[in-house]
Amino acid sequence: MSLSNNKITYIPKEIYLLIQLKTLYLSCNQISSEGIPENITNLTQLTDLYLSSNKITYIPECICDLTSLKKIFFDENDFSSMEFTDSLSKLTNLKTLFLNNTILD
């Protein structure tokens, strides 16, 4: 499913009803870290998550509970720290993590 380039600031709650969803494109929006709610964990089949070019400053813990994820795209965001790296160890299926052009304060 693609919701890229829509200027949305949070992930719409209706998305969480799509429990068979495998790929979610949310790039080029205005989603902040707070715009990623806990119930994203309902997407247990999600393998690819695209959150490039948003306003994300940290990776919410709930992202690290999506254990089916194989690819995460966080490039071109403004992370305030790399504190999330320990939490990512729960993503045992993760093969690719994109952080290109990401500002790390």
C-alpha cells in the first residue's frame, strides 16, 4: 500500500486493520515519531516499511516489535540520536536498514 507524497502527519488508524499487509510506503510525508502509534504492531505480516523523507527524530519502540520486517527505510530524516540501535536487535529478520542522508545530532 502506498500513502507516499500525501503530507500526512501520522499513520492513519485504518491501516492497522490490514493485518495481511506486507509492504507499506509512507515516504515523503510529514510523519513524526509520535505519528507512529503503538497499534502498528497489528501489522504482523509487514516485511517492508518505507518512512523516508519524513520528520522522524527517533524510532519508536513499537517499530522494533514488527518482527517480520526485512527492510526499513528511514533515510532523509532527522534523528536526534542513535539510541534505537539496541532495540533493533529484536528485528531478527531485518536484512536492510536505510539511513542515507539522515542527520544525526
